[in-house]
Amino acid sequence: MPNEKSIEMRLPSLDELFSSQEERDDAKLKRIYEISLADIDPFPDHPFRVQDDEDMMNLAESVRMNGVLTPATVRKKEDGRYELLSGHRRYRACQLAGLDSLRCEVVDMNRDEATIYMVESNFQRTKILPSEKAFAYKMRLDAMKRLPGRPRNESPVATNFGRSDVELGERVGESKDQIRRYIRLTELIPELLDMVDEGQIAMRPAVELSYIPKLTQGHIWECIEMEQCTPSHAQAKRMRQMSENGKLTPESIEAIMVEEKPNQKERIVLRGDRFSRLFPPDLPVSKREDYVAAAMEFYGRHRQRQRERDDAR
């Protein structure tokens, strides 16, 4: 007797029966709404910084003159408020421009889907700090692992779903090892992580420092501030090994940090509040050397003019 194949028939819904084709086509279009800023919440633990810098001032002026050209994306929460997925800079620009609402597309997503969308949309920025990548990769990787159908405990052996870090690396153009390095940065104390963002500490030594307990990381940062030098990869690796053996103390940290590094050039160290208060508060530490050089050149020209006036008398 031949096998009988069951045929699944889909019956139209009531909405489909009592609506026109034009109404059904219109329902498929994106819905753009003007939503009050007071009803929109930022994404929890949003890893990408929104700064009131020159670019933001220019964006605010553009919004003031032309409005928001590209709608932000939000999802509606259970409490009736909206959660911002993409458009945090546009949201801030609206605030600075004195607007009360933001043009938004409303999407239907759960928490993990929203996290993945938020990370992907923000990676379109032209400049992304290492700390932003670190927390964004961590949030997205955690969300990917919780997606329905993914194995609870992923094996190092390839599965039908693939490993999450490999999959994420392929989507963002990074190796799985680089993804792991970035995520390790989330274990750094804020002071050391800021130095990574400013280019003072490279990725490899930063990863080694991330394995050291945060209290001891604080001692390392204090030594960096005092000695005005940063650890090389080899020094950071030694400190990690000593920490794992219970032998890393403030004294041993200082002994390692003051060691002369290969090709190390003599440098002038400016310590204390006498000098730090002279720098503009928004000047990155990595730019202080250029600032000092420019100030000395300006002062040199001032002295030269004084000597010329004295000679003319």
C-alpha cells in the first residue's frame, strides 16, 4: 500500500478575510513613529559611548536644521515604554537640539535578538574603541549562546551550529582568538581599560593584566601613574605568572615596572598636581606630550620676541 502524504492546508486568518490587499501590503511596510524622548530608555549596559564632542555638536546642529533623516530603532517593552536599539547618538542630538521626540522604527524582538541587533547596528560607526568592542562582543556572544536551538554546552568540536566565537568572528571580521582577547579586556579595572583606549597599553600586555585580580591591578595602575611608564608584554606576562603563584606585591610590581625596556628612550617625567592641573580636562593622556611640546614652542617664540625687544632698546 503506497505511503499517503499528508497535505497541510493553511486557512486564512480573519484579518486576511476581512481586509483588502492594499491594507495587507501596507501592514508589511516599516512603521515609522514620532516617539517622545521621555518614553525612550537607553539600551541596558550600552557598550558604545555617546560623547558631547565636536562631532556630536555638528550632529545636533544638523538635527536642529533638518531633523532626524534616518530613523532610530526601538522595541516596545512590557511596561509600555520603548528601548533604544540603534540611534543613541541621534537621541542625544535631539536632546541637544531641543527636540521633544525622535523618529523611530518599532521592531518586535526579544532581549537576545535585541542585543544582537544593537551590537550589529552600532558596529557601523567609523571609530570604535577597544573597550566598546570588548563589552559589545561579550554581550553579543552571550546572547548568541542563548538563542533557541543552540547547544547549552558548546563543544570545541564543530557542531551543526558552529562555535559561537567562531561564528561571531566570521560576522565581524575578527579571528576567534582576537574575539577572546577583546572579551578579556572586560576584566580590567576602568583605569587600565582607559589606557588601552588611549593607546598607552597595547592589546597583548592588557590581556595578560586582565588575569590579575582587580585589587592588584589597582596597584599596577598606581605604579604606572607614579613611574609614568607602561608594562611591556614580557613584563605583564611576568606579573601574571607571579600573581598566579601568589608572589605579586606592590614592591615587586614597582621593581618590574622600573626595569629599562629594550630601545627605551630617556624621557622627562612630569609628576604631581602641579602639572596635571595645567592640562585641559578633556585632553587624553596620550596627547599630553604633543601639548607640552606645543606649549614649549609657544614659550620659546615668546622669549625670542622679548630678547628682540630688549636688543632694540
